[in-house]
Amino acid sequence: MTMKISVLGLGIMGAGMARQLQSKGFDVTVWNRDAAKTAPLAALGAHVAATPAVAAHGADVVLAMLAQDEASRSVWLGDSGALTTMSPGSIAIESGTMTVDWIRALAAAATERGIGFLDAPVTGTRLQAETGALSFLVGGPAQLLDRVRPALAAMGGNIVHLGPHGSGAMLKLINNFLCGVQVASLAEAMAMVDRSGLDARQAASVLSSGSPGSPLVKIVAQRMLDRAYEPNFFVPLMAKDLDYAHRTFAQAGIDLPSAVAARQRFTDAVQAGLGDRDIASIVELLRQ
């Protein structure tokens, strides 16, 4: 029997994930707050639901790819939330970048209803979502992961089981903290390159191939050089992730001044009208 999967949230990542599930033969239902975004998937054969509750009814697995805690809370637990219609024994998966506290609360709410729950945030960007090359960071019972592994494997080749509920959310915040600080530092470095009169492409090549280089630095440096800011990761979402990381680390007694400083760069970019652009665009404020 074909696994019935509902995907809630069709942003940059969710749309690509749903398309991969469809292409691999799963029975897919989609929901999005802006219904217009469901049209391309409907054209490929996906069922379209009017609410999260309708989407979740009868599904074996419900996967949400949402922007932040408040949206996740509404979509799962609201009056038309997915948990209100999911059957006992079905599995809920939250793949957005959330706080650990919210993930644990959501896990408890699902468990109380007899619904399995996994936190499975992803690493990767638009390209990885569209090509089925994401990595999943999974928290929750191993037996639940085994049941949904074929679905996750359709969307990504690397599935890492990290431990109990909240483990995936925790490592995702740590991951995005490091990413956000790197991008903010890179923007400052590239602005200095520009102001100093150095050849920007030559300097970026040296930085990317040397000790400061990372896969992220290489990709984002190229976008900064080309001023190519079609969103792969929206500016305000990085500001949110750095805020979540700062609060989470603080609970463990670790101060994050680097996260605070980096978050300000992204917040300034939102206020300057770059909220609908890629994180690489923050360099423009410094270039000015």
C-alpha cells in the first residue's frame, strides 16, 4: 500500500520536498497558508487540502516545514490543526527550525493523542530540496524513524538519528548558529575587500580556498560577488534562527555575543528592505 503523506508548508524547502515525494510515488496531499503555492504541485497530481486538519485526515505521515514556533503551533494545535484529525498510530514530523522547548511540547501533545512524533529538521537549501539531497537531523524513537525512513530517503540521502525528542532541533540550532555567524563575518570581510581596493574575486578565491573556507563560505561568497540574491535562505529566517540559538544556549549557561552581533546584521537588512532576499544580500548594507 502506498504511504499517504501530507506536507504542510510549501515555502522554498517544503515545495521541493513535496515534489520529491510525488516523484518517488508517494500519495501526497499538500496545504499552504497561501493557497496559490499549491497550484504547481496540484498540476503534478498532489491533492490539495483547505486546512491542516483536512490534509492530516487519513494520512500515514504528516510532515510540516514551517518558519517558526508560532506558525508551527497554529498548524499543529490550532482549531484546524493537523493533530486534531490525525489517527492514533500515524506519525507527525516537524522539519522546520524550531526551539527545543516547543519541539518537546509538541512531542508531548502528539504522544498524548497516540500519535508518533519526530523532530527532523533539515540541512541544505533550495537546490538540495529540489534534488532530494537534504540531510535530516532526527530526534525521537528509533522505531518511528524506521517506519518513515523510506519517505525521508526520498527527500534526502543522509538521515542521522541523534537521540530523543528535541535532539534534531538542538543540533539544527547549533548548525544554523555557526552558519549565521559565518555569513555575517563574510559580509564584513567582503565589504572590507571592496573598500580597500583589492580585487574582490581574487580575494574571495583566496578566502574560500584557505583556512576560512567552508562549503557555505564558498557558496555565499560567490553570491555576494555576483549580487545574486534570489532567496535560498531568507534574511529574516536567519535572524530568527540566531535568536532561537541565543536563547537556547543561554539556558545552558553559554553566552553568545557572536550570535547577537550576527543577528543584528540580518535584522538591519530586514529593516533596509532586504527581507525577501537571500542571506548573502546583507553585504549590501556594508558596501554602502
